[in-house]
Amino acid sequence: TDAPASSVVKPHPPEMENKSADADACGAPAVPAASPPKEVPVPAAYLESTSHHLPSLDEYNALYARSVADPAAFWSDIAREFHWHKPWPADTPPIAWNYDPRAGPVFTHFWKGGQTNICYNALDVHVAAGGGDTVAFFFEPNDPDDGRARTVTYAALLADVCRTAHALRAAGVGRGDAVVTYMPMGVELPTVMLAAARIGAVHSVVFGGFSPVALAGRLAAANAAVMVTCDGVRRGSKWIDLKAVADEAVAIAAREHNHTVRSQIVVASGSRPAGGEDVLMTPGRDVWWDDALQGHPSTCDVVWVDAEDPLFCLFTSGSTGAPKGIVHTVGGYMVGAATTFKYSFNYMPGDVFFCTADCGWITGHTYVTYGPLLNRATQVVFEGIPTHPDAGRLWGIVAKYGVTAVYTAPTALRSLKRAGDEFVTSHNTSSLKILGTVGEPINPEAWDWYYSIVGNRRATVVDSYWQTETGGHVVAPLPVAGLVLKPGAAQLPHFGVVPALLDDDGKVVEGEGSGHLVISAPWPSALRTLMGDHKRMESIYFTRFPGYYATGDGARRDADGHLWLTGRTDDVLNVSAHLLGTAEIESAIVAVPGIAESAVVGVPHEVTGEAIYAFVVLMPGTKGGDALRAEITASLRVRIGPIARVETIQWVGARGLPKTRSGKILRRLLRKIAVGGGRDGDLGDVSTLADPDVLTDLLDGYGK
Ligand code: WT7
């Protein structure tokens, strides 16, 4: 790939004309302004509606200053609010790190030598403090009238987690062993995560939309002998047979990775279509969840682990090679998840939190399983999708449970906005105080719709920027008095996060300007390593800019010092707030017979943010067309999953792709062509091209 990343830093968000469309906060109908507002103060109605962990911007500034001036003291004071079985040693620094690979191996340690357990802090502590009757989860099934809706208290959850912990042990899971889950979103998924954490095991959640091949690779990479799965799930109106995928993955893992899955625990969904195929259970390997839990006590001793022991491994896409198994550890992740949840969403007792993410992604780990439970929060766990049975589903849930904070992705907002305001206004959303977004930059139009239509200009928007690697929020406009929100900007660094912008040469960009977003000191929930490949972690995140963690995102700092994320600077696409590496997509495409080579780029898309545009080079004698397109779609489904959907294919003839003399594909040129550019000679510098004639063919082929 052509490396100069600055060339792909996306342009700044357009400046908006009108300064304030929310001047009519009292009374006027909530209609988004003709063009979105440029600045909106955190609304007074929000500020008056609740008490505050952090009352004002001044207090944020003071606390932030302390968090970066003395991170060890700042974070250790917070860590002491948790239960430690054994405190971290007093004679060594509570925090240690090296971010410069030239000085030795990269590492991050928070409270190494201290012993704790995140499950104990998320459940036992609250139950012991009299919170056993507090609701942990309101489970909302895919279909609104489904009788499976239920309420789970902290006491009930603790009992289930303990029985599950025993069941995992009975399946042979011990301290440090991996457990993979391949399950739908529901109460059982966080239950398994917490049960694994309770006994010192390492969970690795695989999203229930990944294909058998993808699941097999993760089972092997995580080295998991035990998988917890489900017979299936109804997502929207589709039935997805997860057990069939799990079985196929186990077979592929054995065949292609020489990896054995010894045991599968299978949750019965209770929503399997009548008259369909039976669930195939392999004797000696597969056991139903109810049978596995049967007879186990509802209490279970906690395994105390080191703060730096691994808690989980979660796979995410990178620009090259196989997905990266991001490893987070117990102590730092616990403190980071709890603290960011508390301050970003200003959670107060009695509030009802609703994160729409699946635990298959980091958002579900940090802001369903851990952040809320560590704060003794009450939340909605939703099995379904925002558009089923109609585009009002999320707002119906808000009304049903009196949700005070909702947390979702801009792509969902854009598709719901398209469906029409009446899907919102037909529900009572007045309980909302916080409107969170995550996953991609939010466009100001979607922001304005969220703010005006969903939140009635009474709730404040928290545009949280973070990554699987960061474990929790790193940049977000906290809901504090005195802050002026800027639609499209994530704005303020979270506590302990020291962001910097670097130019292509690694020189620090001071003041206003754009560059590579890096972080110069560790925060508690920072990634610690990549599963089985520490060198790869050093080379991906710490080598280009030694001394810094490189996010892979570009950002701009405005005159107020606020950060605007401008998109990935590497070959990773963000489709519907999910990352996909160009390399993994391309290898699925070239696996199709008759295809010689492929290069994919991202193009802007109204709903999904980015869409995949594939240049596909055909072998002599092969013809591009619908049949080949169907084969490509199938290959992507099998190797990655349905999220990897190519929007546009451009067939490329014998001249092939634009390459440098050393054989690197010039993606910068392909991006221009994909968005319809280049016809008027604005392709920029093409002097490094080995064969300038390829451009003529590519420009000719556009749109055909
Ligand atoms: C990438 C991380 C973080 C949980 C979900 C995604 C992009 C995420 C924002 C935001 C602009 C954002 C970045 C980042 N991203 N949130 N608020 N504004 N960009 O986790 O799959 O690890 O993806 O998502 O490009 O690097 P992930």
C-alpha cells in the first residue's frame, strides 16, 4: 500500500453557517434546523434534570489536569474504591510503562502485584452492600410481544454467574484458560463473561454474525477448548442458526488449525422456528446450558487474580493479516471501564441505561457487561435490531423502561432518520438525558436529528471516540455545565488521556492543525498485547511513532483545543461502525476462481458511513458480471460474515491495478477513481506509477 497517511486524512468537517439553532430550547417544536447548528451548549434542561458527578467544565479541567500531572495518584485513588483481595505493593510504582520499542519491550502495568476480581466488584460488592434487589438487566427480546422479556436483579445475576462458573469448571476451564462465546445478545452472554472472569479464565466473545471460517480462526487463535453457544437467534425477521455455524467452525478448526474444541455448552434460545430442523447435539461434546448448570450451587468462590492477568481477548480487524486479538487485563480495564461509564454518562441511581451494542464488540464489553455493572447500574439488554418490527423500536424501548441514557452508532441514527420522524414522535422519549454515540464520526445532520427529534433538545449528546484497543472512551464531550457541544467533534480527552497530533515525520503539531492522533501516556484500560504476538502489537501501534500509542485515526484540533476525528489513516474501512481490513476483504475476493487480484477502498455512504468499493482484476478468459459478483459475495460471507458486503465492483482488465515500480498498489488513486474523480486530470501526483496507461483503463471502467 502507499504509505503516506496524511494523504488519506479525510477533509475537515464542513463549517456550518448558523451558529445556534437551539436558541428556542423552550417551547418551539423540535424540528432540526435547515442546516445543523455549529455549536450547542450542554442544554440547561439536561443540567437541571439530574445531579452530577462532574458539575462543570471547570471541574473537568481541574480533574483532568490532576489526572495527567500525577496519573499514579489520580488512578490509584479511584482504584482504592474497588475491592482488592491484596493491595498492590507499596514499594513499587503503581503504574509503569514503556511506549518506546527502541528502549525495550513495550508494556503497560497498572497495580501489578495487586489482586482483585472484576466479577466480584461488578456483583458481590453490590449485593453485599444491600443492592441485591436492584435491577441489573431488563431483557428485551427481538419480538416485542415475546414472553421471554424478563428482569434480572443483581442477586439473581450473581447466582446465575456462580452456577455458570461451576459449569465452566466442570467443562474443564481453569485459571488462564480461554472460553469462546458465539451467542446472541442476551442475559446469558454477560453471564458467561462474568463467570469466566470469576474463575480467572479469559473470555473471547465472537460476534454471532461471523462466519464459520472466521469463528474457527478465532477459536484456534484464542486456544479455546470450550465454547458457549446457542441454538440460534431471531434477529429482525430472520432466524440465524448459530449452532450450525458453531459446529462447522469446530470442524474447520480441527481440519485447518489442528485445534480441538472439547466441549460446547448450548443455550436454548426459546425462539427456534417450529417445524424446522432439530438441533444437532454431539454426544460427549455438546451439552444444553440448563443441563450444564443443573445441580450447581448458586455461590462460587472467587479466584483472585493479578491486576495484570488477562481478562479477555477480543478480535478486531487490522490493515494487514489476520484479525488482531486485543488483550485487556483485569485491574486497569476494571477501573477504566467503571470510570468512563460513570463520567461520560453521568450515571445516577435510578437511571436506566440502554446500549444497543452486542457484546460481540468492545462497546458491549465495556458499556454493557462491565462499566454499568461496576457502577451498580440498571440497563436494558436488547436482543433485536433497531428496525424490527419498525424503525420506532429503540424509542419504544426508551418509553417502556423510562430509559435515561441511550448509546448507539451514527449509522443506526442515519437509517432511523431516513425512516421518518413519526417513528420517534409516536413514542414518549422525554425520559432521555444522555444521547451517546460511538463507532464512527457522527455527521452533523444525524447529530442534529438525535438532539432535536430524539432528545427534544433536553438531552446532551456524548460523541464518544475510542477503540477496541483503548478499552474505554478516550475523547468525548462530557455532560458538564459550561461545555459548548460541537456536532461532529468528540472534543475533550478523558481523564489520563494525553492526546497529541503528529505530522507524517512524527513532529508534534501544536495548536490548531491536523495530524495522526497518538496518545503519549497510558490510561488504565489500554491494550496490553496482542494474543500470541507481542511483536506485532509493537510494530502496529508503537513503531512508526516511538514513544506514542498510534490510534490509526486522523484528527484535527480546533482553536478551542477540541478534537475532531477525521477517519482512519490506515487501510481499515469503517462500514456501519464496524472495522474491516482491506487485506481480509481482498483475500476473500481473490479466493474466487478467475480473479487475479483485487484492491478495495472505502467510499462515503449515506447510511453505512463508508461502503466497500472493490477493484477486481480478472484473469484472461474470465468475464465479470452477476454470476461472478454472486461468487464474491458468497466468498465474503463464508470467510468473514454478512457485514463484509461489497457495494460496488469495478471489473479491471489485463492492465491491472495502478502500482509503483516496487509493486505497491496506489490506493490513493483508486480512492479518487472510486468516488468518481480523476476524469478532469485531478488525480494528483502519478509520477510513481510504473505504467501510467492503467489509469486510462480504470477511468474508462468507472460506472460500467
Ligand atoms: C475505530 C475503532 C469504540 C467502539 C466501537 C468501535 C472509529 C469510533 C468514533 C467516534 C470518530 C470513531 C475510529 C476508531 N470511531 N468511535 N466517536 N468518532 N470515529 O471500536 O471497532 O475498535 O473501532 O472506530 O476510527 O479507530 P473499533
